[in-house]
Amino acid sequence: MAQPFHAYEEITFQQFILFIKSHHKQIEENNNIYLNLEPFILEPERKMIQTVLESFLLFLSAPNIEEIKDTYEDHLDTWLQSLLPLLNENHFSMFRLIFEKSIVTLMVNLKHAQTLSILMYLLSIFSHLIHSYNKWLGDESEQHPKTKQVNAELKRLQLLDQLDELLINSSGFKDFAFILKKCEEFFNYKRCVFYAYIPWSNQFYGTIGAELPKVQSMRGQLNSRQSMVFNSKKPVFLKNPHNYIKEEHIQLFNLSSVIFVPIVHDTQVFGWLTFDQLGEEFDYSIDEQTLLEQVGKRLGLYLSRKDDEGSIGTDIQLTERESMILNLLAEGYNNKKMAELLQLSEHTVRDYVSSLMTKFKAKNRTQVVVYGFRLGLLK
């Protein structure tokens, strides 16, 4: 005998988000419990899956309900694309399983009147995520016919050849600004900015790019969630950067979609390039990810060359006062604050900064700090 069909009342995305926000703490606790109960997950994988779970819950909890339309696909795709560098198929499956367990457990404990509606909506969300994940990675054969793959590979090699030729004919950090301008041209982006990274303090510094004062005003420390994403050593695409970048910085640079490309060599992360279209939203393909990952590795190899250090000289001697100024610059202090701390005049501090720039052959204060770390004068 056929079982009767139980109809359920459909809910909107706003209603689902409101439910998640109302029970955020309990869902987070359930996620952690079920993640720790999985016996066959290795510790590195456990941390990765935890990052994905935290990111998804934060994403669902963050939006302003009044601004969200009933359709949720664009919002989900934005989140998924930002996490793709971290995900493999096993991480993705385990993330879904644990999140589903957490919601089901919560619904059973609450005996919620809309249990079926919420669970069905969650299934529709994961159904869309699975489709988008497979499409992005090229699991659907019609997305990547053989001819298209061959053409994409030829184009990628041609662009990398252009970059290789440019790097061979360039010398050290002093040519890096010109290299970035050529990268805008080669890869068809309107803006490229370089952010240097100091791993031992987990800080970043805006270093090179158009509108230099704006770029150099960008400095700060990565939080744990940002570190997990940006230290993945793979390009990170943010179709909508609001969950990862402060609103003031989005407004300052008129950011919409943006790509972060890590500059790496061996295990060292020098920093990131960002590519964007000056406020225009754009999409990003797996072929572009592969291309820009190679770009980051080539630029990392370029920055690891010793010719720039050789031109500066590793036998630089700093006075005690210059060493103090250098360390305060690395901490981000301005001239006025340094003058107060050292009980000097601002004019004297400016002289010390100018002396450091001369010794390091640096064009600005940020380059002084970068060279200081590179030469081992800063720890």
C-alpha cells in the first residue's frame, strides 16, 4: 500500500537565513561535536573541514535579510568560489554530511513546526552547491570538450612565455611595479596591486599599485579564517568580497569581484597580487585559476633571486637609533608616534627614515621594511 504524501509549506531564503541566525550558536556546537566524532579524518583534514563549516555558517549568518532576494544561487556561488582553493571532493562531502547532521539534530531537539520545510530547503541549497562544484571543476564533460582544453592550454602557455620573457629581462624588486603593469595587460585586468606578507607577525602591507597612497594605507593582520584561505597557496576568487574584506577598504578601492594570487616560492609566501576590473563584477574559470597559480609561482621565483639583495649589500651597518626606527617602521608607526616614543623631533625621525631609504636604496618606507626582513635586519 502506497504511503501518503505529506505536503509541506515552502519557505523563502530570508526565512531560512533567519532560522540559521536564530540558532547560530547551537549549529556551531553541533558542527564541532560531529566533526570530532568522525574517526577517520586526519588532523589536517579536520582543520580544513572545520574552516569550511565555519565559513559556511558565517556566510549564512552575515547577510542583511532585507537586502536578500528570494533566489539564493548567486549568494551560494559567491561563497563556494571563495573556498574552492581549499576544497577537494572528500572535504566537500564531509562538510555537507556534518552540516546536515547538525541541522537535523537541532530540528529534532527543537521539535520545530517547520522542520520538514527547513530540511527540504537545506537539501535544495546543497543540491545547488553540488551542481556548481561539479560544474566548476569540470566534472560535466560538455563544459570542457577536448578541443577547448587544447586551445586553453595553448593560450596559457603563450601568456606564460610572455611573462617569462619579461622576468628574464627584469632585475629585482625595483622593476616589480613595471612587471605588475604588464601583468594587467597580459591577463586583461584593469588593476593589479601587490601586498607584501610578513609570516612571523601574520601581517600584510600594501606595497605596489596605482594610487600608491591608497595602496600603502592598506595594512593589517590576518585573522585565523583569512589565514586559512589566503595561505592555501592557490588563487582565491571573491565574486563578492564583503565577507573577507572590510567595507571601508571595498569603498576605498571601489572593489567588486577580485582575485588574490599568492606569490610563493617553495614554502615561502612573499605576499599576494590582487587583480580586479575597477568595480566591475566578473566571473572566473578553472583555466584562469590554473594560469594565475603559475603566475604566482613564477613571480615567487623571481623575488627569491639574490640580485636585488646583492645590489643593496648584505654588509649594511645600522646605528642603534636607525635599528630602532626600522623596527618601529615594521610595526606600522608614523613619524609623529616614533618621535614621541624615542623623545625626538619629527624632523629628526624623518632624517633617520631618509637615511634608511638611502642605505637600502628604497623608494618608500614600505620597501625599507621589506628589505629589512629580507636582509635579516628584522626578526
